[in-house]
Amino acid sequence: MSVHPYDALIIGAGHNGLVAANYLAKAGKKVLVLERRDVAGGQLARHVFGDGFAVDPIHPGGLLRPDIIADLGLGKFGFDGKPAARAPYIALLPGGQRLHLVAAGNDAATLESIRTLSAKDAQAWPAFVNFMDKAAAFLDAAYRTAMPRLPNVNFRREGLPLAKLGWTLRRLGGRDMFGVIRTLSMSLVAFTQEWFESEPLRAAIAAVGIHGHTLGSMSAGGGFTLIHNWRNRGGLAHAPVAGGTARIADTLVAALQARGGQVRCGAAVTRVLVDKQRATGVQLTSGERIAAKAVLCDADPRHALLELVGARELPPEFVWATQSIRMRGAVAKVHLRTDGRHGIPEGTLAHAPTLKYLERAFDASKYGEISAAPYLEITTDADIVSVHFQFAPYTLRGATWAEQRGPLERLAVATLAEHFPALPASIRQIASILPTDLESTWGLTEGDLNHGQLQIDQMFFMRPIPGWSNHRTPIDGLWLCGSGVHGGGGISGASGRNAARAALGASSR
Ligand SMILES: Cc1cc2nc3c(=O)[nH]c(=O)nc-3n(C[C@H](O)[C@H](O)[C@H](O)COP(=O)(O)OP(=O)(O)OC[C@H]3O[C@@H](n4cnc5c(N)ncnc54)[C@H](O)[C@@H]3O)c2cc1C
């Protein structure tokens, strides 16, 4: 093995790995990104199911951080990060009724739509949007702030950014500051009750809070996940990217290559090479070894630490804590190629009629069952209809996913057909992504979308595990940069950028 042909290897070409690689390359480092799949982009890569049925498989939209777009000069590659359009968030209600919501306090159509349910709620809407925007801005500031490895704080390096974050919270003003702190731990039932009286409106908002998370409307911490997703979407509806979300990844690859960085697809890492507690490179499944001064890993922390490094190289209590990271995928996606006559309007549509409906959908997953009455979120891209399905637990009781694909697809279509009777006849092809597919194809342990549940006890200075929140690991020169560390999930790029900065800071000391 040659000595250090690269300054840094990045395991995984998800957007966070690509963001980290770009920051390192921008700082003059020689970087190589290694991706196990035959395509770069991780969860953002375009997917072809067969017969040319190509989709953005996971995300109908995404907002890469504007400061990352500016830092990396992505505008030069034709990417400004601005949403292509702002379609509404539409709650599908029984009896064909619909609630149209735009996350703006002064949107006349939204206020009118809410007024049909409750005049009092329409009056409360502007203050609610204002509060959510402030809460999301605070979370955004928290995600861009590197977390110290509590209980140790390096006051020179970490103290000032932390003090700034505290000041950001204080500046919200007494009422909103306490509001944000309280909301983080509240259930969605309790939180929405403080703002609104109308059940359909409360359920529509709560659905955004449980989207992608394994919790129900009555679970503690739903307030936090709602603020997280509001930050991620810039409100309630997804923010579509012109040309599709894969453009984010494609642009990051182009920017990296322009800086002299390389991406190798079809290069699965099987081992991080460690010598005397220091990462020295990686080994691929082909047996090839590549040396580097540093290794950054965009794969989830359990895969990175337990499979690629291995328990033998790590302190026992660290191994135990890593094994204990909760990873509990419970999401499936169903993509329908139609003849275009599906009858579904543009926007982000939610089938989540009541708070109890959401809680019951979640209940099923607690017992290893697919929700009989699922929460669905629907988006369209011309003739393609994409359905986000919850809950579909990774571990099924008394059944296997191989036999449940058809039933899940049929259930998704039948549930949607209640609102859109023309849909079933318009379908030409169905393709689904089950939690087991998320693991086998997308490399997500237990199908966990966020590389570890985004719940309050696994966040901030406790992500990925308490005491290890600054991207470091017990192996010198091995850094974690994916969604499983502070700044993730979503597709903001924060964890990739923060990790690159930490690695660059260490290399300059
Ligand atoms: C259906 C769905 C809905 C979602 N909704 C939301 C949401 O509402 N809110 C939210 O915050 N987040 C959501 N997410 C999660 C969000 O998409 C992810 O957090 C984010 O995309 C992860 O980006 P990443 O770069 O960290 O990792 P990934 O995109 O997962 O990339 C990791 C890369 O590492 C590669 N890799 C893994 N192991 C190896 C190896 N050994 N060798 C080489 N390469 C390897 C993988 O192939 C992959 O390309 C959702 C995800 C899904 C699937």
C-alpha cells in the first residue's frame, strides 16, 4: 500500500459526504470519495426501477443550506438552491374536503381555508407561522454550531459559538424562548392544542412532525421533530428543486471534480484500516487498500463503527453506546407511473385526517405491524405519483417484507383512491421501496432514514452518542460526517460541513 496518496478519503457519496469532500478540496486537500453504489448522491440519487421508470426515489424536495451553496460557489454550476415553486400543503379530509395551507401568515387562500373550519384558528395562524419560523431558525443555528464533547468544553474553540447560540435563543424574546424550549419535548397533540381547536388542522400539522420519524401524535418529542421538518422544508410543503433533488448531488459532484477531487462509484469499503488507534486508510470489498491521512465517513454510525472499524478497535463502553443508538426505520415509498390522468393536484398532500388516526397508525408499528390505516404523504411529478407511507416497521412480526410488498402497494393505492377515484385506472407501473430495500440498496441500517432516530435524547451533544458529538471517534483521524451526527438529518449538508471543518481544524493544529 502506497503511503498517503490522499489527504482524505470519504466513505459514502451522500450529500453530506460530498459537502465534506468539497470543503476539504476547497482547503487544498487531495480527496477521494468512495461510494458502494454505482451512482453518487446517496438518498438524493435518481433511481431507475426498470423500463425507464426513473424517479427521485426518496425526497420530493430539499433545501441545501444557503451558506454552503455560497461557500462552495455552487451558483457557478447553475444551482442557486431556491425552490422551483411554492405549491401548497393540502390536507385531504373525509368527504372530499381539502385544507390548503401555505406557511405564510398573510396568505389569503390559507386563511380562508382555515376559516371554513374555525375563525379562531384562522386568527391564530399568523402568530403560529411566526413562532414556527423563529423556532426553525433557532434549530438551524444549533445545527450549524459544533457541539462540544460534554462534559468537556474547549472554551476557546467551542465556548464562543455556544455562547452565540445561547444568545440566538435569548434574542427570541422571553415568550418565544420558553415556547421553543417547551415545544422540543412536547407531543404533537399537546403542542397543536395550544394553538388551534380544529382537529383536521391540528392533524395536518402533526403529520409533518411525524414524517420520517418513528413516533406518533401522542409521543413526547414530536414538537422537536415538527420544528426539524419545518426547518428542512422551509414550512409545511416540500420545496421542490428545479430538475429534481438529484441535482443537488450532481452539482456537488461537479463542484468537487472542478476542485480536483474524485468520486469512485462501485467502491464499497469493507474495513477502515487502523494502526495504533489511528485510521490509516480503507480496504474495499475487492481487497484493494487505499491509504490516507484522514478518513471521513458518511455512512451511519453503527455501520461505520461496528462494521467498518470493528468492536476490537474500540473501548467497550463506546461499543455498547454505539450498539444502543436507536435505529428504527418505519417508512416505505410507493411510486406509481400513471398515464397522467391520476387527478391529483400539485403540492404536498397529506392523508392524516385526525390526531388519533396518526397515533393508531403509529401503534401498529410498535407491534411489528404495517398500519392498516396508514398516514400517507403524496407528491406528483407530471405522470408520476410518489407516496410516502407510514408506518412500515423494519422488523415485522409473523411476516416477511418479501411477502408484504404487494399488500402494502395495494393498501397505499386503495387509501388514495378514496380521495382520487381516477387513480387506480391510471396506473401503468408500481414500484416500492421497503425498509429492507433502504437497508440493502441505500445502505441504511434497519432502514433508518436519518442514520439514527431523530429524537431529543439522540440530538445535539448526544448525537451520535453522548460525549462524542464533535465528529470525532476513538480512532484518531476517523471522522463521522453523515446524518447520524449533529447537524443531520434532512438534506441541509450541515453535518458534512461541520465535520470537514473539525477535520481541517485538527490537521492545522
Ligand atoms: C423516505 C424518506 C423520507 C425522508 N424524509 C425526511 C424528512 O422529512 N426530514 C428529514 O430530516 N430527513 C428525511 N429523510 C432523511 C434524509 O434524506 C437523510 O438524512 C439524508 O439524505 C442523509 O444524507 P447523508 O449524506 O448523510 O447520507 P446518505 O444519503 O444515506 O448517503 C450515505 C452514502 O454512504 C454510502 N455507503 C454506506 N456504506 C458504505 C460503504 N461501506 N462503502 C461505501 N459507501 C457506503 C451509501 O451507499 C450512501 O450513498 C428521509 C429519508 C427517506 C428515505
